[in-house]
Amino acid sequence: MSIIELDHVSKRFGDVTALDDVTVRLEENAIHGLLGRNGAGKTTLMQILTAQAFATSGRVRAFGEDPWENTSVLDRTCFIREGQRYPDAFTVRHVLAAGRISFAQWDDDLATELVDQFRLRTNQRVKKLSRGQLSAVGVVLGLASRAPLTIFDEPYLGLDAVARQLFYDRLLADFAEHPRTIVLSTHLIDEVGDLLDHVVVLDQGRVVVDEDTEALRGSLVVVSGPSAAVDDFAAGLDVVHRENLGGFTRATVRHAPTGDAERHGLRLEPVSLQQLVVRTTTGPALPPDTVIRHEEVHLS
């Protein structure tokens, strides 16, 4: 069942189009990655989903309903955003108390464990926290909420590698015991790649990738070897990216026949999720209606 449905959603700010005809379905009880470059439209999309902004056009549904001024939707949604702000007088304890009041499935025991593991002090004022500590508070709030729809917008900025890994481990463990729909918006793509069931990539306000992670990983390979051999192999294939160094070439190719590469004496390498996102968002302006879905490219 789709928890989130966006149909032909656009958002314009004056003459700037932040979202351009976005159509996406996010299924329940899965971890979705919302990826893309700065300014791609990710935060705008999340704000529309959580009723913090209007869509200029299109249809938005969460839990089958319009989220705008809809308490039945918003009470089941936890949005942890980058640079989350709290009242100046709030301590960490106050944030946890607000979570306890706001979320019906709040888990006090989990919150206490996470506060200890992230080495937070509950009597410390939030406005005195470092950036990493503030991110840790958001992680605690998002995980302990156990909200049916939990959205993290870059929740780990400032966290060191140990704290980020703690977040990933606790997220997976708690998700296994208490499935819900989680959306992660992040630039640390390789770090979260193994967490994600499904990936949506935005570029210039448009959806350019919308696919299950495993199918997406299998759709691209890097072929390397003598330039002439790579050119012969790639003739007629969809070459996403090419690098030439003297007489040597590395080409990122979609749906490559692996047996043919071996017969040509070429080397095949898998493409990481981060490389895939980079390769699909670093080109010139997008042609109209380009989107990768179901392991194909459709140009309509």
C-alpha cells in the first residue's frame, strides 16, 4: 500500500520552479532514500508532504488523505529536519517530553537508551548544544517517536562516524521490530545505501530515478579496457558516462551484456549507489520527461 502519493506535483517560487511535475509513490513499511544535489527540490517536497508548504499544482496524499491541516495525518508523521529549532528555554528533557505528548507510539525506554548512547545530558539547554549534539537530539526524537511515517532531512550533520553508525544500526534494528515508513534525505549516499529499500533521485526539481535499490544497482556497470574495445562493446548501448585516459577508457553503461564484455577482454565493475546518483545528476539541463523506473529509461 502506498503511504505517500504525489501526482504531477509542482511548486514554484516566483520564476523559480522547485518541483516540476513530480509523480511518486512510496510504499508502507519500507526505508526510502530521497537523494539529489543541493537545490534539487528535496526539502521542498518534504515540506509539502508535512503540510509546511502548499503545492502550486498537483495532488498530494499521505495515508490516503490530503495532509494540509489534517491532524489524522500529521499526528502519524514525524519530520526531523536539518537545523531543527526548539524554544530557547527548552532542554533535552523538554524535547523528549514534547515527543512523549506528540506521538502516540512514543517509546520512553528507547529514548532513554539513545540519550545515553549519544552521550546527551537531559538538563542541557538545546540552544547550547553543538551541531552534532543537536543532530543527535533529532535522531532520538525521530527513532523514539515510532511514527508510522518518519522523515529525516539530513539528520546527522555534525555527527562523527561512530555516532552516524550508531544511528544506522539502531534505525535498522528498530525498523525490524517495528516496521514503518521511513524517508531519509541525505548526501551520505554510500553510508546509507545498504539501508534503503527504494530510491528516488531528484534533479532540477524533477524525478530522474524512481526504483527499488537492488534493481537499480544491477542496472549499471562500469566497463574498462582499451578504448577501441570499449567502443565496440558499447556500440548501441546506453552510455551514461565515459572517461578517457590515453588509449584506456572507462564507461558507465546501462544493461550491459556481461558475457560480451568478457569475450572482449574488458573489465566489469559494479556501480555504487553514490556513483549512480552522481552519474544521473551531473549532466546538462535535463531533456523533458526523463525518468528511470523499473530498470528502464523512458523518454515520452
